[in-house]
Amino acid sequence: MITTSQFPAQVAQDYFQTSVQTFAVGNQRIIVIQPNGSKFDRFEADQVLKTIDNYGAAHALVEPDPIARFLLDLRHAELLDSGGLNTLVVALKNATALGTTLSLCCLQDTVKLVFEITRMDEVFTIFDRSETFITLIQTRPTQIELVAA
């Protein structure tokens, strides 16, 4: 296990500062995950995976609670490596197993290029802005998997 004490302060700050916000839109709950680091690698992606898995464990205890939809906001990520992409695929599979979605938004051009080259832009639902995702949830919540920006 890697602890923040093993990294210089700035590197640790980049790796482990991820904000998670939960809010409701109509009868839908949305969990927005926003890593603050400029590099989205396996360590950052693990935080996303843990958030989804922890939510799944908590949701199993409170069954009547509506399942949330996850939105990963990558506006700060300038780089995406293979470890981060692979872990994102696992996170998507876990979200799907929970009966929910994991969508992405605010990809910088360098990160978007990685998704296009690997054809993962055909696997993930990607939005230019978080507002587009929220509008779609409000107007057509069952079609979120089919629409990409």
C-alpha cells in the first residue's frame, strides 16, 4: 500500500485530492467525482473505483434508496496513462454490475485523444460539460447510456 508520506508533498497532493459531491436531480441521485491531479493514472483511478465500490456496499444496506449515477469530471487531468484507463474500465464494469452508469465529462484534448486512439470513446459515455449530463438526466434519464457528446 502506498501512503502519502512516501511521496513529496506536491505529488501526494496531486495524487490523492479527489472531491466527491452528491446531489439529486428529480428522483435521480448523481455522484460527481472530480480528481484534482493533472495526471490521471492508476492511483487516481483507484479512488474512483473505491468510491463506486463503497457506494455499492452502502447501497446494498439501504435498498429502497434509488441507485445513483456516477459522473467523472476530468477537467484537471492533462495526462491519462494506461493504468488509469484500465482501472476506469474496471470501474465502469463495477458500476454496470450495480445497475448504474459511469459517465465522463470535461476531458481535455490530450485525454480525449487517448480515448479516441484506444476506441474507449465508444465504450464510455462522454459529455463536453457536466451541465449536459445533468440536463439529459432531467429530460431523458433512461437514455443516458446511449448519448455521447
